[in-house]
Amino acid sequence: MNKIQIHEKGFEIFLENETISKRTRLIGIQLNVDYEAKCPVFIGVLNGSFLFMADLLKEIDISCEVGFIRVASYHGTESTGKIKEAFGLPDDLKDRDVIIVEDIVDSGLTLQYILEKVHAQKPASVRVCSLLFKPAALLQPIEELAYVGFEIPNEFVVGYGLDYDGLGRNLKDIYRAI
Ligand code: IMP
């Protein structure tokens, strides 16, 4: 499928699943090297990261822990910038190596909020792994953003975990709005 429609909006193919898989494999290899002999805690940010998190963790062969948090903050195609709350963040991150896994970093507001909560627990290290990153939309630099799948233009994308008004998360490829 090269073109799809969700509600009134048209989307065209942008990143095929095969391309995403290849990049994910490379990030996995890098993480295995960087965290060798450590036991990091991977924290996926729901809902958007669920597919990336699953595929990424299948590439990780070092000892690690895996969990998810949920942050409600986004509606329609524009970031509201209003973050409600983070649910489910573990409270035992002191001295741990934390890797936050995101679907996309847009304005970066969601991530800044999560990072503040994580740093407050004084972990040994905190890094972020995001499948997608829109540098042009970022409001403030994020030092912890160490692993990025693809830098993309400031356009709305859907699929592979990302939604448009709740729809499209199940698509195996990523599409961009036309
Ligand atoms: P930020 O707080 O502006 O960085 O937005 C982060 C969240 O907004 C992501 O985790 C996504 O859930 C959502 N988001 C940002 N850009 C897009 C997009 O292009 N498509 C779908 N969701 C997006």
C-alpha cells in the first residue's frame, strides 16, 4: 500500500518495515556494545513505542529489565504541550542505567517531563533511544538523546505505533501526511 486514508487525511509511504527493521538491528548492536556488563532498565513510553520496543528488545542480548510508562499528552496532529501525568514509572531507578525508548521526539516536551522524573531518582545514567526525531520541532536540546533511528522533517507521520486520532498504530510501515 503506497497511499492510505485515515479520516479525511491522506498519507503516503515514508519508511517501509524492512528499512525500520534494518535500522533497529543496528541500534540493537550498538546498545549491546554500549551496555555490555551492565544491566540496563529499558522503559518504553506507551502507546507509541510498543512495536519499536518489541522489535528493539528482540535485538538485545545482554541482561536487562523491561518496563513501560504511559504519558497522556497529545491529540490530533498538533502537540498540545500539555502533559498530564506519567503513569507506572518505577521508583527504584537509583544507581541504575536507564534507557528511555520513544516512538518519536517532536517538541521534546514529553521527554523533558519524563527525564525530570527519572533524574530525580539519581540513576547511574539516563539515555534516550527514539525511533524518529524531528529536529526542526525540538524546543530545547536534549542531551540524553543518544540513539535515533531516523531524523525526519517536521511532518506528521503515522504507523508502526504512531497514531492519527487513535488510528493507524497497527500499520507495519510508516506513512507521512500529504
Ligand atoms: P513531543 O512531546 O512534542 O515531543 O511529542 C511526543 C509525542 O507526540 C510522541 O510520543 C507521539 O505520541 C506524539 N507525536 C509527535 N509527533 C507525531 C507524529 O508525527 N505522528 C504521531 N504522533 C506524534
